Amino acid sequence: MSETQTHELLDGTQIEISRDGRHKYWIDGNDQAKVPSVTSMLGHIDGDSFGVGQGWALKQVRLNDGDLEAPRRAMKRAMEDGNKMHEGIDNYILHDTIDEENELFIHWLFQIGEARNWLTSERFVYNKKLGYGGTIDAISTEAGGKLALWDWKTKDSQTYLKYGGSKKDHAQAAAYAMALNEMNSSIQVDECYIGYVFRDCSGLDVVKVDMEWATELFLASRQIYKLVGNANG
């Protein structure tokens, strides 16, 4: 199952970007030249976070009377909640519809959504030079006409307040901005933000991406990804 989007470039031409169910990307119908997603290239960042995940899993077991399957169920619910929030945001930005039953979306709407002018949502990007693709969560028009790239993350509030966000989130946003530049897209962003939405609707945090540092991190991660791939044949 694949999806295709038309992307307009600065010179007035267009390209078609496609994505399959495994989040591989290709352009102009050439599915023999698929490239991996940004997130695939960033999987090894934050490798030292095992202790954080282990502590969260033990907490879930304790809260559920020793049920060892509790972490798995909690992770599944978190993914479902995140997907539902993304769907609500997309429908609001693209179709101006409001899902009043979607609690995380409503929380996002009151805290972030209503205060901004949204340009587009869920946009595929493709970097031919560096060989990757990805999907931008949203683009907004900020004060002074600046364009901002957004990426949404749902988080457990206590874990986030203790440990903060992931380094890979910043690298991911920077990679999307790089792809827009490499494509010569009609969308040229001036800044990037990560919106961390707490799953218990107790709050959220908006973090501005340090583009210079995040770009270096992504490029280093991509190089490791390629080296590991070559080593594995």
C-alpha cells in the first residue's frame, strides 16, 4: 500500500513523492530507487536511554500488580493515542474540522493550534543527494512571515519532566528542513520546533531546534547508519 503526494518546487515544476507501508520513499514513480526514512537513520541515537525505558517498564509492572504484560499494553496505548492526535491535527489543518472526542488533539488545539496560521500538514519530503525521505508533521506561518516546521511527539509527563525530549527529535526536524532545501521546494522554512504533548493532558512543551547542532547530529547519524549497513553487507 503506497501513497503519493505532489510537491511544488521554487521553479514552478512539480515532483511526485511516494511512501509505502514500511516508510520507504521514492520520487516520480521510480519505486526501484526507494530510500529509507529519516527515522531509520536515527534509530541508534539515544542508545544510552535503556535505563530510562527500563525504569518506565518497571513502574508499569508495579502499577499493575506485577503484570509483566503491562508495559507492552501501555506502549500500544501510547502509540494509538499518538496516532489519534496526529490524525486530529491533520484534519484540523487540512480540512478545518475539530474532533471534540479526541482529548490529546483538543489539548493541542487550545495550547498551540488556535494561536497559529497553519500552511500544510503531513507533507512528504525527499533528499536525493543524501538518500532519505520523511514526512513533516506541519508547517506554520509565524510572526513576520517566517515559515516554521513542526514535529509532534506525545510523552509521559513525568518521564519528560525528568529526562526531557530525545536528541533524535532535533536531528529529525533538521533532516526534514535539509530535504526541503535540497529539493528546492517552494516551502523554505526559517525555523523548526518540536511540540511535546503530555499524554495525560497536563501540559505540553514547545522546543525550538538548534539547527546547526541538529544538522551535524543528523549527518553524523546518517554516516553511522551507512557504515553499519555496509558492514552487514
